[in-house]
Amino acid sequence: MDAPSWADQWGEGGIGAYEAGKDSKEKKDEKNNSSSMKKMDKAKAAAMVGAQKVKNGTSVGIKWIKTQCQKKSSSK
């Protein structure tokens, strides 16, 4: 653990203020981490939905092309 500097000890509020500031900083960091995880989860879900749409669209496109080729070969 880092020792508080002279300013932290004798500045605004003394040693107790240093510890309280440290706790609030840790809580803020923890909150930022959880919100960034939520954002990452949302982005991951959106990417998965997008990938599924691309996969489905590709499948439909290939089936359409096969159908068009079959129509041309059967009409001859």
C-alpha cells in the first residue's frame, strides 16, 4: 500500500479524508468497469445478431441463385 503524501495527510481533512477519497475512487473504478462490461456485452450481442443476419442473407441469396440456375437449365 502506498503511504499518503504530506499533502494528503495534512491537507483537506487529514488522513481520514485520504482513505475516504481512496475508497470512493475504487468504487468509481469498479462502477466504470461494470458499465464498460455492460457496453461490451451489448456490443457482443449486436455483433452476434449482425453476423446471424449476414449468414441468413447469404443463405437466402445462394438458394435464390440456385433456383435461378435451375429454372434456366430446365427451360431449355
